[in-house]
Amino acid sequence: MPDAGRRDAAHSITLTDGTATRTRKAAPADLAPIQDLHRRCSPGSRALRYHAGKSGLSPAEWRQLSSPERGTTLVTTPAERTDHIIAMTNVMRTDRQGVGELAILIEDAWQAKGLGTALAEHAATVARREGHHTLAAAVVASNKPMLHVLEKLDATPVAATGAVLDLRIPLQGPSSKSTG
């Protein structure tokens, strides 16, 4: 049973409302549930993630995001429905040695429950394990919830392009951050 191995490697997250979730590495076969996730997200949530009116991912884009050579993409599901993806977290390699790029998309109904904070912290752990010393994130300045999440990881703005802030998150040493 191929999914059993992925489930064993899952990272458990309990949300502020007590709901249990599981986060695991994405697989190429996750494209259909990822497309469903995008359809369930509001245009506003997708615009904050992609900085554009993107309605989904093409098969080629998904191949890039789910390719281990390009980085790590994680998918999150409710613990009892492992076929229902509610969030996607990307820790992708960049052309700068030791710098990964972080991006997160969470289904609207699952936002404001502590999932974004937990996924960002888990992404920092994954990035450290992969040898990154810094995570970069491009966040729309009006995305106050994500800016607050990244502030907990000591993110600092380094540049702005229009309404998009370029942030850097230092990853030196083990994480001492806690979900508050």
C-alpha cells in the first residue's frame, strides 16, 4: 500500500480548535487533490499566495513543485481524511546557496486556527534539515496574518517591490520558537 509509507512520515499538527492534521511530503499523484484545494480557496487567498489571479496549477507547475530536485512541497490533510488536502507548503531551492523560498496556501475554512504558524515553523525545520541557513518569502503587504506568522520566526523585510515585501528568515541553530 503506497500511501502507508507516506503516512508513517507525516508530521502531526493539532490546531487551536483541537483538530488533528497530518503534514507529509507531496507526491506527483497529489495533483488532483491540489487542484481541488485551489478550487476551494477564495480568489483572495490564491492572490495572496501567488500575487496573481491564479486558479490552479498546471501539470508542469505541479511537476516542478513536487520534484525533490527543486525543493520540498508538503501537503496537509485532516488526520481522518488523508485524501483531502487543506494546505500546501513549499520550501523551494533558489539560485542562492543556502537560501530556500517559503510559500504557503491554506484553504480558507482552515485559516485562523494556528495552521499557518505551525506550517511555517515546520517548514523552517525542513529547510534547516535540507541545509538552508535562510528562508526567503515574498508576502503582499496587506497579508497581515502571514506577516504576523513570519514575524514569529524573526522575519525581517529586506526589500519591497510595489505591494510585495521580500522577507528573510534566519535559520541558524535549532528552532526555539513555540506556537503561541
